[in-house]
Amino acid sequence: MNRRLFFALFPLGVILLVCGLLPGCRKNKVDLPPERDRTGARAAYAHTREILSYGPRPSESAALKRTRDYITAQLEEHGWTVTSQPFTQRVNPLGKQLRFTNLIARFGSATEDQIDGLLGAHIDSKFYPGRRFLGADDAASAVGVILELARQLRNEPRKASRIELVFFDGEEAFGQNISPSDGLYGSKYYARHWRTAARRPSFGIILDMIGHRDLKIRYPSDTPSFLENALLDAARETSSLERFTKSLNPIMDDHVPLNNAGIPTIDIIGDFSQFAWWHTEADNLRLISRDSLEITLAVTSEMLTTLLRK
């Protein structure tokens, strides 16, 4: 810049700078919305990272046991009572029986007749012999979000006492894909109880693959309408509606046994058909986004507030 021009403009720059600092000169400034508190997203990310540090966690693995121990310790720290639900099931692709263990959590001394809603995710990663498949988004990220929601809910004990948290073992198939005879072992076993219960929860929410970068969720076509409305209303409220679209087809996931047991349940699941990293070693911590975890936290929390208001 020409030195003479610089010294000519310098006083004007000083005036503008000072004016910008004075309240009277800022009356026409556009006020931006405050940045969201990222504490929850950071906590969900930390939970996800911790679970992945144990390594691949297929059913019956030491890593999955460590995951259950970690979940239990975190929940108990915040006032939740955790119960193990072990069972044995024949896995045809392996030609043998496996022992599975679901985790069920209620707040404090809440009893079954107080439960109005379910919130769940699966804790196992797909069994790939000879491969280090961690399942960061599928579905350690969902577990991380639920653990953070559980921490937040301790400040709302009336709401917390109406929710049952459930962490399913054996969601993944041992063959190529989930089928009527392979996969969803934990949710099928868990749902049996509710089939004969005198009183069932009025809704369920399943989270799966909800922490990946550039979040894209495609919920199943057969989602109960009141849960679809609750999801979309929550997405609008949190300015994230563009992240959520409806699939043209049903999806086989842990919500299916719950719906079959008479509990209307929504599956908030990533659009895995469009993910090149799905069921590959690329599904690792580098894939996980704090922004996506924050969106899922906010939407799920808003849904719970709406559904438990009724």
C-alpha cells in the first residue's frame, strides 16, 4: 500500500475500531445466537473413545465385558440401578451356543409400573475374525450419547424414573446381515418379557450409528406416526431437520422386536446404505464428530421431554 494513503486512512481505522467497542456505536449490530454448551457432546465423545479403547467387542469377548463394566459404573455413579440379563442362544452360523448379556437400568428405586419409555442401543460390535472392527459409530457412539443423557437426567428424577435404559448384546448377525434367524438376539430376548407384561411402556427409542461426520439419519418407513412427529418436531426445535429423512423401506434393527411386543418404537439410525465405511475397519474414532453427537443428544432429549409430557 502507498505510505501516504496508509497514513491518510489510519485515523479512520482507529475511529472505527473505537466505535466498535462502544455500546452506542453497536446498536445496529446483529446479535448472533449463543453457542451451545458442548459439555454433553464432549462427554459422549469421551465415552465413545473409552469403549473403543477396549478393542473389538463381539459377544462373549473380554472387550464386551469391559464395556458392560464401564456402562454399569457410569450409570451407578449417577443414581441408576443396573441389572444384568444373561441368556444363552444357539447361533446357527457358528453352529454353537453363545452366552449373551443385556444391561437394563432404572433410575434409583423406580419400579416396572413406573416405566413409560425405553431408550436403548446395542453394545456389541460385529464379529469379524482376523479384522480389527471397532464399530465406533455402530454403535459405540449411541452408547456414549445414552450415558451422557443418563447423567443429565439425574437432575430430573421424575423424568428419569419413567425411563428404562437398555443396552442390547448380540444385535449384530454372525452371518453377513441381520435376518429373521440371525441377529437381534438381545432385543428379541428382552422383548419377550414385555409381551406378557400387564403394562407396557408407551414408546421406545433406539439409537444406532448416530455419531458420524456429516450426520445423516434415515428412520424406517414403518415408524409409528406419533414417534415420527416427535422426532421431526425435535429436529426443528434444534435446527437440525435437514439431517433426518424417512426411508422408503422398513429396516431390520433392535426396534423390530419391541414393536412386535406391542411397544411402539422408533429407530434413529444412520443411513448405512450410503456409508462406504459401514462394517469396515474405517468405522473407527476418526469417523466420530462431536457436532453429530451434540445434535443427537439435543434431539433425543427434546423427544423425551415431549413424549413424557403426555
